[in-house]
Amino acid sequence: MKTYDYHGTEVSLKKTEYRNNGTVALLLNNTDGELFAVATVNLGHPLQSDSMAFLDENNLPGIGKWIEKNHLGMRMGVIAQSGFCRYPLYTLF
């Protein structure tokens, strides 16, 4: 399993899906296989799909740049808002 350094923590990625709508969810697990963080948010937005997701930059600052730096996805230029938080849309490879 491929691992990545996320701000000093070694993580692996797991793509899964949200049960209520089947859109992609991206999990970061530590080296013990335990959940470190959920990188995506489920906004129920029509642009969410099995390959496009909104990233949780609020709880994981810099996650979008990290995704791009590791060639795991690309920013799509769309921002969705929920409450006071804004979430950028990414295509995940």
C-alpha cells in the first residue's frame, strides 16, 4: 500500500463512498490502518460524483494543495458553501 507524508504523519488513502448518495469519500488512514481524517465532505451537491468531491479545507488546512502536489487530484474551480464554511471541488484520480 502506498503511503504519503501529510504534515509529518504517514498516511495511506482509501477511496470509498457515502452510503446515502454513492459519491466518493476519501479517507486518510495512519500506518496502523486507523482513520486519521476524512478529506471530503458530503454536501449532497449535484456536482459530487464517483470521482468529484468537495475537500474539507476547514478541518484539514492545505489538503487541496497536498492532493495536487501528490498528483492525486485537480481543483475544478467550483466552491460550495455550507454554513460559514466553503469547500473547493476536486476531481480525484
